[in-house]
Amino acid sequence: MKHSLIRLIAALDSLVNYFIPPAIAADREACKRAHVFLISHICGPFIGNVVPGTMYFIDPNPGYPAAILAISITAFWVFPFLLRARLPYNVLALVSVQNLIFCILWSCYFYGGVRSPTLAWVLTIPLLAFFYIGSSASLRMIVIAMFVTNFAIYSGLYIYGYHPDIANLPADAMQGLGLISTVAAAAYVTMMALYYAKVQSSQGELETEMRQHMATAAALRKATVEAGRAGAAKAEFLAKMSHELRTPLNAVIGYSQILLEDAKDEGDTESISDLGKIQTAGQLLLKLVNEILDLSKIEAGKMQLDLQEVSLPGLLDEILVEAEPLVQKNGNTMLRSIKADLGHAWCDPVKLRNAIGQLIDNAAKFTENGKIALVAERHRREAGDELVVQVIDTGIGIAEDQLPRLFEKFTVVDDSSTSKYGGTGLGLALSEKLCRLMGGEISVQSEIGKGSRFSIRIPLRDEADKDPFASATLVPSAQDLAIPEAANA
């Protein structure tokens, strides 16, 4: 029973909401009044028509008075549709109150006058006026004027005009009509009071929820500010610490190089091995510190581009020469396919070298006894040229579910690869951020066991005074993973 009542109330609320126009729904107070107005006009005629129905039952000759009363009460069902048609709410409320006044005074006029059994319904006029129009003083004055005018008209007709004869109705019939009318009026008033209380309660709950949401939003704003401060502090801390670490690391690497050369001159094979490990570890640590420093600068918005006119083939050749020892370390073959028409362009050579170098380092790390190719070409477009560099390998490949988070910091292919191949997961993240900084983007295609293809697209300009990253068409190349024909580097 309880669940059925809950479903009925929910269905009734849905019906009420159907008739409320968006403009009224957006106003909390207007929406509250509209809810009460609609529930009155949807459910009210069911209760109100009990009175003319009783008149037809007790009056042997009800005639037109009962018929007009029934029609006027049923007419209340038209108002929800008029409201949905976006007629002015206040006008509809006043017309509805006028129709209510007419119904009550009409029934009193034909059934007993001031002793009418339907007189109790007069109490609903101020109640509904309060529900419909709220605290508007001008509308309340209009309602009062309407009631006074209607009462004067009916009183004049009763005193000086037509005086209906109700002597044919038995006393017990009038008493029965009075009892039924009073019960119906009480039920109607109770229904409206309960629904109004429900609306008020819902509004109170809504206001409480809104206050909670506002408090949550304020807490989130405060947390965002604090997170921003913490992020800035972290970036500043990393920048300072990285700088402090680089200085002694450079000294360690430098002195280990000197000692390594002295050991080679003296033929001290035992020291050569140990010093080589020290130098390698120092270089790896310095590379890690440099990556952290660059990432922190980019995230803090403190890294700037240093545009220079460079020969793109020459820059790529330098990158390949630097990467060749690492590529050959795992028995890999370095291939190249650099288009002859790359020419010169304005770009930041250090950051471009770093972004491409990170991809080659990554390919060399996860490829053994395979091939690594660097393919470069210049795409000439009306909106501006772009440099497309692809680093292709025949390594272990990357699982498809790992690709979406591949360029996040501290992300590696899987846990087993960390112990086997090493790495911190910073190289690809740095490469991606450097590409974004230069106005380009990086994409990847990969298949487990067959290798990977990383593609970089960087917009280029031929003049230094133009914004090199104003616009570029950044559409990833959809090519297969086969190593292209290329000459051995």
C-alpha cells in the first residue's frame, strides 16, 4: 500500500511538472506556486463535482443551476493546458479565483442563500488566493475586489431581482447536501494544505542541498587554490633541487672521466671497470635529473622557446650520431630515411633534439637485435609547413590498453618491463610535453611483438618574426608498422 502511494505521488509530480513552462520552472518561488496551482486544478474538480452530483441526486428537478455549476467546476481542468501554453500565470490565477467565486456564490444563490449548505466553500477563496498569488499585495487587492463585486451582484439579484424557490427540497435533503458539501470542502482544504506542506518541505530540502553544494563548491575552490600553490611549490622545489643535484653530478662525471682516462693510460683494468660503472650511473642520474627539471619547468609555465634558424637534415644527423651508441648497445641496426627537401626552418633545436632523442632512447631500450628507423619529411601546406618525424622499431610493442596512458609521468609498459629494461617513465612524458610546447603533437601506433611507431608533428615557419605555432593541421599519420626502405646510418 505504501509503495503504491509513493508511486502515485511520483506520477502526480511528473504530471504537474509536465505542465510547468521552463520560465516558471527556473524561478523557485513561481515554481512553488505553480505546483500548488496545478495540483488544485488537476485534483480539485474530482472533489468539487461531488457537490453538483449530490444536487442531481437529491433534487427531483435540478435544472440548469446544477448543470452550470458542474460545467464551471469541470472547467478547472482547462487551466493546466493554458499554463503549458505559456499564458501569463498571474492572469490564469486571477481567472481561476474568479471561477471559484462564481461556483460558490452560484450554488449559494440557488440553494439556500446565506443558509446554503455550500457556504463552507467560501473559506477556500482566501486560502487558494494565498496559494496561487503569494505575497503580492496588488493581486490580493484584486481578489478582494473581485469577491466584493461578485457578492454585491448576487446580493442585488437575490434582494431586488429573481428569488429562486427552493421550498420543494426537503429539509433532510438540504442537510445531506450540507454534510456532503462540508466533507468535500474539508477534504479539498486538507489536500491543498498537505500538498503545500510537501512543497514547502521539498523546497526546504532543496535549499539545504543547495547550501551543501555551495559549501562543497567553496571547499573545492579552496582545495583548487591550495593544490595550485602546492603544485607551484613542488615545481619550484624540483627546479631548485634538480639544479643543486646537477652541479655535484657534473663534478662526479667529470672526475670519473679523468680517473678513467688515467686508469686506461696506466693499464689498471680493475679500476677501469669500476670507474666505467660510476660514470655510467652518473650519466643516467644526470639524465633523470634533467628530465625532472624540464618537466617541472614546463608544468610551472617557465620554459620558453629559443627559436633559431637551423638545418633540419643537419640537426637530425646530429641526433642520430648521438643515439647510435645506445642503439648498437642491444645489437640493433639504425636506419634512416630523411627527405632531401627538409631544408632550413625556425625552431627550438634543443627541445626538438630532446623530444626526438627521447623516442630513440625508448626504442633502443625495448628493442634487441632488431631495427630502429628514423623517418623525416616536411609537409608543405597553405596554413604552414610541418615537420613529421617518425621513430619506428621492431621491439616488444605496447599493449592497446596501455596506449591511452603511455605519455603520463612515471608510466611504463608493465611492471615486468621495469625490472628487465629499466626506466622511470619520464622520457615519453617529457617528449609529449615538449611537442605540445612547440605547438605540435605526438602519436603512437603499436602491436605486441611487432614493434611501435611514434610520430611527431611540429609546425614550422621560414621567418623568425612569425609565430611558428600559430596554426597547424595535426592529423596523425595512419601507416603500418613495417620498417621503410632506408639506408643504414
